[in-house]
Amino acid sequence: MSKFDYNKWIKDFKSGNVLNEAPQSEFGIEDAPDLQTELQTYIDEVERVAEEVRDLEQMVAGGIDRYEDETGDLRISQLRNQASRYIQSSEKNLDGLYKALQRAQKGNA
């Protein structure tokens, strides 16, 4: 870091080269994204991810059940139970996020 040059700063200040304004965002006020649109986009994405999680649950459970039926190995059922708990936990979290986004959307209508 360079040393502060008081004389240069005064010169710049007097010439108007020093601005203490906040930097402008890439969006002006008139073309800023609408909050309702953003929230709806997030809600739609949470719904899509929740559907993917349900599909994943079916795939994992089906694969484990198939393996158990083909091999007769009953130890794998513990893995199925663990997978179910993890997936149910993620579904709860997604549901909570979905509800929070809906509340935010209703609160900012």
C-alpha cells in the first residue's frame, strides 16, 4: 500500500477529481429487477429442486431395493433408511425455504 500523498489529494480535490459518491449499480432505478419477479423465480426454482429430490429418492430407494432383492443382502436396508432420513430432511428444508419465499412475496406485494 502506498503512502498517502496529502498534496496530491488536495490538488485532486480542488480539481473535482475526488468523488465520495457510492458507486452506481449496473441497473438504474427504472430498470432494476422487480422484487416480485425475483421472488417468483426463486419459488419456481425451489419447486423444481424439490421435484428433483423426490425423483432422487425414488431412484436411490429403488436401486437399494433392487440390490437387496437380487443379492438377498439385508444389511443394505440400513443404508436405505439413512438415505430416506437424509432426503426427508432436505425436503423439510426446501419446504421451509419455499414458505419463507412465499411469505416474503406476500409481504412485498
